[in-house]
Amino acid sequence: MTKLLLFGTLGATEIIIIALIVLLLFGGRKIPELMKGIGKGVKSFKEGVKGIEDDLKEESKDLDKDLKE
């Protein structure tokens, strides 16, 4: 089970209730658009993190190269 800091544990029943509330609030047609937007945001975040990791690796290589000289 997933343990959240403020909410304790979320079981299958709670997840289904949350999904039904979201369905009622946004309607069936809006949910795919919302999920698409969330997916794009996650993809953009992952690309940003990867870019930072690449920059850090490059800098550490440069530092190692400078130290060897």
C-alpha cells in the first residue's frame, strides 16, 4: 500500500471514490484532455531533470580533467 504523509494509506476503495469525484467534477470528455496535459508536464519535467544531470556529468568530467593537469 502507498503511505502518504498526511493521509495515511490509500486503498482501492479510496482511489475509486476519488476517481468518481473527478469524473463528476470534470465530466468524461475533459478527463482525457487533463491526462494529456499531465503527461506532457511529466515528460517536460523528466527532460529538464535529464538536462541537469547531463550538465552535472559534464562539469564533473571537466573538473576531473582540470585536476589531472
